[in-house]
Amino acid sequence: MLNAQSGEYADLYYRLGTAAAGMGEYRQAAQAFQKSYEYVNDQKALESCLYCLKLSGRTEEYQKRIQELGVTREQQTSWRHSMRRHSDRVWTAESAVWCEGYGG
């Protein structure tokens, strides 16, 4: 993987985030999703990162990230509605509550 493209690293971190979330390790999952986002600026990775921060109960860190990343109120509202719709699903190693597969 030394010669991997940014997309491959993004996919690797996304999968790590999904696995961590599946084990209930939301803080670690958020960190992995953040790394994935940093590689390719993928919206799903960002949403998953923020969702895991919410699930971890780290409200202050969530708010700080929202401000740092320039997430709009409209985006937050949209994500909250999506979170509610998907709240009955379970994280697994194959698919995340927030978005079913990365596709990267």
C-alpha cells in the first residue's frame, strides 16, 4: 500500500471507521471517518464522522468540528432527519448505519 492512491487510503479509513462503529467504538470510528474525509473530501465520510461523534456523546467536540468544517445549519438539519430515519439500523462490518457502503 506504499504506492496507494488517496482514494484507496480513504476507502481503508472508511472501512476501519465502519468496523470500529460496529464494535461500538464511536470515538475511534469518528477519527477513522475524519481521516477518510481528509483524503477525498467525501460527504459520506464527513457525515459518518459527525454521526459517530454524536453517538459517542461528545457534544462539545461535535460542535467544534461542525464549526471547523463549516457545516451549515441546513446540512445539520438534513443529517438529523437522516439519523432519525436510520436510528433503528445496526452498524456491521459490511455496512454503516449512516451510509451503506462507501463505494470508494
